[in-house]
Amino acid sequence: MQFGSERKKKVDVSPTRLVTLEFAPVPDVSVLVVNYNTQHLIDRMMASLAAGAGNLRLQIIVVDNNSKDESVALLSARYPEVELIRSEVNLGFGRANNLALTKARGRYVLLLNTDAFVGADALAQTVSFIEQHPRCGVLGVKLVGEDGSLQPCCRYFPTPWNSFLLRTGLQRLFPDTKMIDDLEWDHASTRACDWVPGCYYLIRREVIDQVGLFDPRFFMYSEEVDHCRRVRQAGWEVIFYPHVSVIHLGGESAKADGTPLDASQQISSLQIESELLYFRKHYGMAGVFTAFFLTFVADGLTAARHALKRSDLRRARLALAHAASTMRILVSTAWATRPTQ
């Protein structure tokens, strides 16, 4: 891995004088990393990135979202080549990446989570693939857990209907409906898809110049779904590339922000809000009302099923709490027209 450090060249501008010009070479890839309380993952993420880069010249930009741990001190001490941006507030995922993008100079841009660990030559392979496929605007890879288990990584756009089927478990009654995730196929073939997760998200620079990066209304979640939708609308392809695997832990920032219960409640609220904002943006008020109605039906069915059978009263209470949270967030976002954070 090489970094986009400055090089010097001496130019003779007179018979008696040499002038030294300094210039920065264009990096092959600008790697954008958003960090929030994940000091314990930084060394591993950086080591895997170095192993995956091959001979590519990288520019690494890290936005720290006002971490409470020693992330900033570690980055400053051990990785002086990293361009570190310290935010005084937690910007969330999308806005922090937008901030990092203002400094990006690479021919390609890679969004990489601190809890995503790339394999040997992984970045080099994906850059090579995207260079050979000029209509590929965004590229995702196979995501696996620490134990090698497959994670959702080649996905269809969410709709009020497929979200309802997922919550109720009724998808088998509607086999022609494209669900958000389908893990039953072997994930061994390269294919176009609707969207790929943002933990390893390789973007062609021309795509960013044309459609931008993330919509700032999404604090966390749905930002890459919305971005891939705009990329596809602009005529580019979103490609799943299975010949590279990335280990993805998931949820590390939320875990570091409090107790597991607090983290799960925060994630649920953020997911509900982002989903409503997404439906309002792409399906209008009718989509929001449809999503709202189907959410209440799904939560009501779930609560009734578990309460009547007394199989799991906790799940019944959680379903009712989800319905109440959806109503509260719908009001606080002015019917999904504005974010709360």
C-alpha cells in the first residue's frame, strides 16, 4: 500500500537557478472511514486494508464522530499518514462520509467501516473489476461474519409491501415478491442488484460527480439504499462481486455507545425514521401512509399471535412498542418530511 504523499521535482528555470516544485499525485482510491468509539477495531481495520490494497496508492480519510474513547489519540500517534477530521458532534454515517468526501482526491472512492476487514488483495481485485466494467458505478462484495456465515450483501429495494411480508413472516405466500434479502442462492456469481451495504462500498468518481454521495437527511440507515437508487436512475449499474470476501462484525459503534439495551433501542428508532424518510422521498405521501398502515397491521398481528398463544409475551410487548415508536417518529418527522437529528 502506498500513500499519496508529495513528490518533488527540480525544474531549471534559469541558467543559474533551480526551483523545486511540489505536487501530490492523484491517489488510486480515497478510503473514507467514519469512526465512533471503535478504538479497539482500528488497528485490525488498518492492517487488513494494507493487506488488501496491493500496489494501489491510497488516500485514507477518517472522520471521528466525537468519540469518547481514545480513537483520536491512537490515530494521531500510529497513523500520521491518515487525514483525520475531528467532528465536535456525532454527524451520523452519511453526513460524516459527505464531510470526508470534500477532501477525497482519488479516482475511486471506497467507504469502509471500522468493523469491516478486507482480505489479501481484496481492494486491488475490486478496483481491477470496476476498471474493466465501465458501466459499474457502485460495487459491493460478499460479506461474512467472523464465523464465515453469509450476511445480506446483494439486496433488493425495500417497499412497504415487502417490509410488511418480512415482519409478518408471510413471504412464502407471495413467492413472486422480491424480498429485500434472498440468501438461498449460492452467492458465487457476479450480478447486478438494487443496492449493496455501505460497509464496503466502492464508487466510481464519475458517479459521485454526477449524483453526489449521501442525502444528509439520513442520519444512519437507508443512505446507501437511497444512493444506489439514484445511481441506477442515472444509468449506472450496482454490482455484487462475490470473488472477494469482507469480514463484517456489525453494530460496533452502537455497542460502544451504551448498554446493549440502550443501543438496540437507539438503532430501532433510527431504522424506523430512515425507513419512513426513504418511503416519503421515493413513494410520496401515499407510500408513507401505506407503510404506516402495514406496520400497524404487522405489529398488531405479531402481538396478538404471541399474546393469545402466550408463547412469548416479551415479543408481543416489543411489537406494540414498535407500533408506538412508528407513530411517534411519524409525528416528530412531520410525516417523514424532515429528520429529527
